[in-house]
Amino acid sequence: MPIGAQPRGRRGTVEEPYSPLNLRLVLALFGMVVCAILAALLFNAGWTVPGWLLAAWSVAAAVDAVVIQLRRRARARAEGGRKHSLFE
């Protein structure tokens, strides 16, 4: 998967991107924090299998956040540092 401003062949344009990267970043970070907290609570309660599942989801959300941040940086370089709202 290319880590660029927007993958080639997509229908989105600069004015109307196909993916709101800022919103995706916020949601990925929220999911990471919630899953990490719940995993810690489950480990503390002795429920190891659900704790490991939530820990794995937390790691997946962290990886997703890194990929999204790389795409946001590429978009900023391509557009000259233009700021975007949460839904762009």
C-alpha cells in the first residue's frame, strides 16, 4: 500500500478528498486509548483472553494511526502545508 497523499486511481480530488484523514486519526487514537484501558482492566480482573484481544486491537489502532499520520504528512507536502479541518 503506497503511503502518499492519496493512492493512485482513487476518485477523490484535492478539493474533495475520498478520506477525511484528520477524523480517521482522531478515531484511531480514541480506539487505541479505549482498547488499552479496557485491556488493562481485563488483565487486572484476571480475564486474560479478552485482555489480549483488546491489546491486539489497541496495537492495530496504533499502526493505523501511524499510517494515517504518514498520509497526512504527504498530503501537507503535496498541498504546501494547507491546514484542514477535522472532516477533510
